[in-house]
Amino acid sequence: MPNESRQRTTRQKTAIVDALTQHNEFLSAQQWHQLLKDNGQEIGLSTVYRTLTALSELGDVDVLMREDGEALYRSCSDAHHHHLLCRECGTTVEISATEVESWAASIAKKHKFSDIHHVVELSGICQDCS
């Protein structure tokens, strides 16, 4: 995680960062907390929330919002990208930003908009869950 040095390093933060790098899935703060507890870490849920929020603000983790509004966190590649998430099992595919950016640019041009900002979250059911 490239930007993590901008936040004070603590035992709890190290445990969270280690968990993020070892598990390649989007999980809620509660799920990360339970995973840490299951691995013997004594850490409070509020600490997990604060750390995940800080890491997301630094760009060290990606955040997806589920349809019910719950935030899911995952450590991802440094390159700009988007995600396709299975609603059943949580399998995630990183989608090249080029595909989304060219689509967004063409829509903006068609409607004569500039300075476009977008949030793209795609979800569906993966082949294994179908």
C-alpha cells in the first residue's frame, strides 16, 4: 500500500493492512473486524472503521457501496480501475479504466458536458453462482 506512511503506524493498523493484503475480497468493516478477531487480533470495531476510512481517504483501499448502502473495503492495484462484483459470493474483477473512461467521455461529448466525474460500480452474478 503506497500511501500508508502518511498515517501513524500502530499494531492495529499493521494488522488491518496485513489482513487487507492477504485477502483479495471486498468485506464490510464488521467482516474485517471479525476476520481480525478470528486471527487472534484484539482490536475494536471503531478502530477498524477509523483505519479503513483513513486508508480509503489516502487511496490505499478501494471502497464499494452495496445496494443497501454498506461500504465494502479491499486493497487494490494502484492503477485507476473499476470493479465488477458478484452479489452472491463477492468475487471481484478489476475492469480497466480505459473502457469506462472512453464510454464516459463519449456520453459527456454527446451531451456537451465537460469536467466529468463519475463513480462506476457494476454488480451481477458470476458464472459460478449462476
